[in-house]
Amino acid sequence: MSYHSAGPCQNALQECGAGLTRINRRSRYDVQGLRVKLSAHDEVVRRTGGGHVAGPTSSGRVTRADVARLAGVSTAVVSYVLNGGPGPVSAASRQRVLRAVDALGYRPNANARALATGLSGLLGLVVPDISNPLFAEFALSIELCAQAKGYGLLLANSEDSVDVEQQQVASLVARGADGILLASVAPSVTLPRRGKTRVVLLNALRPSSDSTSVGPDALDGARLATEHLISHGHSSVGLIVGPAAPVVVEAREVGWLDAHTARRMVPGPVARDDFSRGGGYRAAMTMFASRDAPSAVFVSSDLQAIGALAALNQLGLRVPEDIAVVSFDGTSESEYSIPPLTTVRQPLAEMAARLIELVIARDSGAGHDSFPVELVIRRSCGCE
């Protein structure tokens, strides 16, 4: 299992790094093996507003009580500042605490916090393939949102395998993750609570029974993309999409069909392959080597679209002069393809924030949050 660990908070204390001028060389003590110079008592009191200057406890580890003594506040106030609540703290007290933390080199004890609260402060994220730009960008947004709430993030790949996905989820539960965010590759997922660990589905294109999920309005996005191509005068719009689902028609395929039905048009051809560059390449080679090839295509992911562009180039077909292309996802890769891709952009930052809210709100029930998408116009559709 490959894990990426992100600390529960970035070094927010950097802003206070210049808060104390350490000028008295006579006042020194060793903190966890580091020689930390403190200013004279009067200077520390003047700068921090605190009282008695105390070194670390007899164990050699700087404690929350040491920070409280230096800042001249209670240990509860120190806790409120470091954890973002729940009690209110004045701006002056907050500054004194942060400066004391910086001066002492204090770092919270994660194990002690876990024992006291029953929470590890860690969340798990399982995605099919982190090399996919969509999941890489999504994971970054999720990590930033988790850090803002004081959580670290463990990342695992399921390798597009249902069996591996289940193993990764079980491993994260065993590691004490407080919650798990899962981009499932299973055709039908029902994931109730696993003990104290809450599971929330991400990249979900439709509601899943008995599960909490977040995803883009893929049906509407596919409809917007197809309608845009039809508005350019294309009488046949093909579809490149992933493998057929065994239970229900995939939302992007439904949106593509709806756009044709609304205009009483016969849908173009469909080519199915993996959600990968190679899958897009193979699907495009199959579709556009045919005599019945369409003049436009909606591709259900940016990654597939990159492969499709390579296939069209190999076939001697120009984009958008010969074939118009619109994709789905809106990753940064779509902006730098040749030509740049017109794409349906998912609101990754907004969905990431909602995912973190749901996974740490342990008393919320099942439900699905669908987020609106945006059609980003670039050159591949023929508009520019």
C-alpha cells in the first residue's frame, strides 16, 4: 500500500517566527536536542505579555503547560488556539500563545490527543489511480481542506480493482482513520459506517443507497457539451466513454442521449474503453477509422480526450477543422493539450470542502450532494 501523509496542519506559526528577539545568550535550554535561545525574562514578558519563563518538564518534552506559563494563559486557552476552538480567544491572547509555541518549539502530541478524544486526527482517501490528473488535483484540494480543519490525510490507490479497494478501506480502518473518502470503482456501492469510521463517496455521478456521496452533475454536463457541439451544426456527435456499467447507464451517456433526443436526432456512434489515455486512443482509432465516423465527439474524461487527440493526429484528422472535440473534467491538462480542450469543468475545490464537512460530521445521514458544472470554451470545439 502506498500512503502519503500530510501533517494535520501546515506551519501556521511561521507568521510568528520573528515575534521574539533572542538577545540574552545567558538564558538557554535544550528542547528535544535543539539549542533554543530565549531572550531574557523581561524581554519575553514584554514581547509576549506572559509571566514566568519556564523550561520543559523533567521529561525533556515541551508541554502545553509550558506554553501556557510562558504566554500567561491557561492550558485551555492554548488548546483553543491550537485546535481552532471550541472556546473564543482574544487576538492578543492568540498572538501570545503562538509566539510562545514558536519560542519553545512546541509540537502537539498526536498520540495523547488520540487517547483523550478517541480520534486520530487522520482521514483516509482511496482513489482508483493517483496518476490520473483528475484524482491528483482532487486529492490536493481535499488535502488542503483537511489541513484547514486540523486533519492529516492518508492516500491509497485501489488500482481500479474492487478487491484492492476493499483491502485499502479495511487497512485505513485498522490504522484508526476517523473517516474515509472513497472514489469507488465498484458498480454498486453501499458503505455504512464501519465502527467509528465514516465513509463518504466522492466522484459519485448519482446517489447510492444508504451512502453519503458527493459528485458533479455529470448528466447536465454531458448534455451541455453535446448541445454545444450540435449548435456548431454537427449532425452526428459520437461518444467516447468508459466500459458499460452492468446495472444502470452511466450519467454522462444519459446526458449525451438526452441532448440528441431533445432535438429528435439520431445519436452518433459509441466507443467504450478504459478511462485512460490509452483507452481514449483506442476508442478514437476504432470510431474514426470507420466510414460512418461522426464530425464531432464528446469524450467523457480529459484523460481519454488526450489519447483521442493523439489518435486523430495519427489518422491525419485535424481538430477542430475535421473533428470537433469536447471533454469532461476540466483538469489543468486540458488547458495545455494541442489544441486546448473545450471541457466541462468539475468544481473540485467546492466538492472537496463539502466532502471534508461530511466526513467529520459524524452524525449526518445518507444523501447525495450534486454540484453544478461549467462548460469552458477553448479551441477544440471550433469556437476559437
